[in-house]
Amino acid sequence: MQYEFLKQFPKRMKHVGMYGLLIQNSSQKQLWKNYGFLKTDEQLNIIFSLLLYIMEQSLKEENCTLDDIGAYIDNINSTYFYKNMSYEDCKKLGDFIVNVILSNEGKAMYFDGFDYEHKAYKIMNISYIANRIVYIDSDVKRTSYYLTDDGYNLLLSTLEIENNMKLTIHEMIFKMHLEKQSYDKAVDEIKNVFNLLRIQLQKIQEAILRVRRNALNYSVSDYQVLLEENMETIEATKQKFKNYRDTVKKRAKELEDENINVKKLSKEDEDKLNNLKIIETYLNRGIDEHQKILNSHFDLKILYEKELELLAQMSLIQRFSLRNELYDKVLEDASKLEELDVFLRPLFYKAPEKIYNINKSMELQRPIRRKELDEEEEIIEFDEEEWQAELAKKQREKLAKYEKSLSYILDVAIKKNSVTLEEIKGEVQEDGALLQTLIPSIDIFKEIMVELIKSKEVDFVALRKEKSEYITEQSLEFQLNEMLLNIADSNESKKKLLKLYVARTQEKKAVEFVNVTDENGMAKTIRCSNVQITVELQ
């Protein structure tokens, strides 16, 4: 299957269908208007209020007849909704909701969900309530209603589980699948766990942005809830993920040891091995996400405390009108000028005596001339959106330089199958244009080489598969794997790339690039370890 995230799509659509059919059966019904329920939200509120009552009666195993339903609607109407309805009207409304909306007038309800694995629609039956015959006072025959499994699922899905409980539940399910060696299901659960971690990180980042804009718009209760969620997420999660990763690595190694040649693996074992590698990848990303949450948690805590302190200090400042408190007083009685020093004296308190700060003596000392010049510059107003757009434009131009440099390195590597940095230097040193392409700036070239050496191996097939399974926002920051994949997929000659290997050569002699221009236009020499770049092609 090309898109793994479309698995079990009919199951998702059944949950959607339960809401869709409920709204379809309810909308455009004249009876609502007869009783004053004109808006859709009013109608849905009374429907779900009745569903909750039926669920409560079902859980208590008590009867739920139309008389009980009419009495319940009459009670909540007189207490909360205040519609002009008698008890008989309430009973008729209950009958309408139960038999027309929830039971579809006795006709079976179906919803079609597309099954991408079988390339066809799957017809799913939906039933909210069922009924049985009961006898009141031993001889009066009545119909009692109770919730079905679909009805329970519908109501339970409306009450959101706390985020920390979601993480715990998915982690427990993942652990269970891992123990049962159901690795395909474990992959889905570890993706859910990773998504919850990513959502938690985004919530912290949004909170930091809100606090920076205006701390008064971020309540203490919101802050407390977020901190508690963070602590629940942080607590023991990293160690658990490391233990899971060790277990996954161990099982993957056992599979590889049993079959030294991976091609001899059975189809089932090969799927297990692939799933184990996917699980290991998401566990590694989960550990990184955990570290980001931990750092952002402390950043939010420090920022919020600082902003509240500043707000508290602002509240202590007493403001007054110079005209009312000074000018008018002096105009009324000029003799008060003799006491003007009492009014102005606080403005001329001498500066506190300086003390020696040992921490400052340990800091890196930088020239202060540039700082003074910056402080003397005129402050001008600017449009924040234009400023952000200009920053994004500059970043895109910088990314284009990264891309040209990497593209040139790939072109040379593909041409020769294997090339060293020393050989690349021989091609570009005499050609200023090629040298500028390879080294647009010292910082860019340095970052590219460091990332290549750190990565050691780049698997283009795995990167394409991960890109098809996981949706990420386009970043304006340099990401080596993402940029390599974009270069390979945007050029026909590079689409045959399978893997890229980068390793330091045995030579200890450094490669020197002379007459490289830096950002200030000065010619400099770059010394870099010699590396071997090898490509594997189709």
C-alpha cells in the first residue's frame, strides 16, 4: 500500500458516519420549530442530552420508557431551556428524537467508508439505540430503550480524554503489541505516541508566543494545566523509550543473525524486520522530541515568571499628571516653587555604587564600540509582516546556496561513483565560478561538510518512504536529508540515487581551499579533513 496512513480508513469513517447520519436525520425537520428549537446547535444539545440520559439508565440497568424520557425532557426544559412546552409536548419530542432521529423510523442505517486496501466501499451498519419489552407493575407492557455499542462509542468519543492519559494509553497499547510481536500494529501506535509528543511541543511553543505577546492573555489556570501535562509527559518517558529501543534493536539483531543474508528471509520475517526498523526510527525521534519538550518546558516557566514579575513591577509605579499636580499648583501659589526640590529630588538620586561581579570577569569580552553605535542609531517604525517576509526571502536565498553546493557535490560523485574532497578541490580551484558554487560562504560550506560527515550514510529509498508516510511543514532551516531528497527528486539524472556514503580518508593531510571570499569580502583559506564521497546507483 502506497499510503500507510490510509489503513483502517473505514473504521475512521464509521465514527464520522455516526455524526453524519445523526445530523442528516435531524436537519430540516418541521417538528423542531413547533417547539421553539430553531437553531441546529439547540437541536444537537437536546439530542445528546437525551442520549446521555439513555446511557445512564442503561448503565444502571433501569427502564427507559417514553414516559421516563418525557419526564426527563420536561424537567431539563423547565430548569434550563425554558421552551413553551407541556409534559405531553415533551413526550412527543422525546418520541420524535428516539424513533425518527435515532432509529430512522425503524429502517436500518448504513454508511459507506472507502477501503483503500481493497479499493472498494465498505458498507457499515450504524445503530444508536435498541429496545426491549418490559412490564411495569407486573402487567403494563412498555418499550424500554438502551444504547448499543455504536451509541456508547458515539458518546464516549464526545468526552475528550486528558492528553497525558492519551499518551499513557497509546504507550500501553504499543507495549502490548511489542510483547505479542504484532509489529505492524506497534508501528501505528508508536506513530500515535510520536504525534502526541509533537502536539504537546506545539502547545508549549504556542503558549510561549502568547506569553510574549501579552502575559495577561494567558491565565494562570491554563499555565497550570500545561505544566501538569508537561510533567506527565516528561516523567519517565525518555527512559521508557530507551528501553523500548534496546528491545527493538535486540529483536532486529536476532532476525538478522538468524538469516545472515537478508534476501533469504521469509516474507513475514522481512516485514517484521522492516517494521522493527520503522519503530526504532520513531523511538529515536520520540527521544529527541522528549528533549525538546523538556527544554521548552523550562523556557516557558522562566519566561512566564519573568513576564509576571515585570507586570507586578509596573503595577507598583504611580503615575500622575504634571499639569494637575505641578503646573496648576504652582500657578495657584507661586511660593511652592521654593519647595520644588522636594518634588524633583527623587529624579536625582545618585547611581548605586558599583560592585565587582566575578561572573562578568569570566565572560568573553567583546568590543563595545559597535554596541554603542547600534544604540545611537535612529529607531524607526517598520511593518512586522514585511519584515518577516524579507527575513523569509533572505533565508530562501541562503537555502538556494546550500542546494547549489550540494547539487554540485552530487554531480561530481555520480560522475565518478566515488570522489574525494581533494579531487573536488582540483576541479574548482582554478575556476572562480565553480569555487563560488561549491563554497558560497565559509559558514555554509562548513555546515554542509559537518552534516555530511555526521550522517555517514544517506538512504534515499528510506527517505522517500518516510516522506510518503509523514507530513511535515516546509522549514526554512537547512536540513541535510530533506535537501538531498529534494535535489534527487527534482533532477532526472539524480533520481537513480539509492545511497550516499561519506567517510574520512586515511590521509591525515588537510584539504586547503585558498582565496575563498567571506561575508566581508576578505580572502581566506579553508582547511578541511579529506573525505570520501561514494554513491550507490540503480
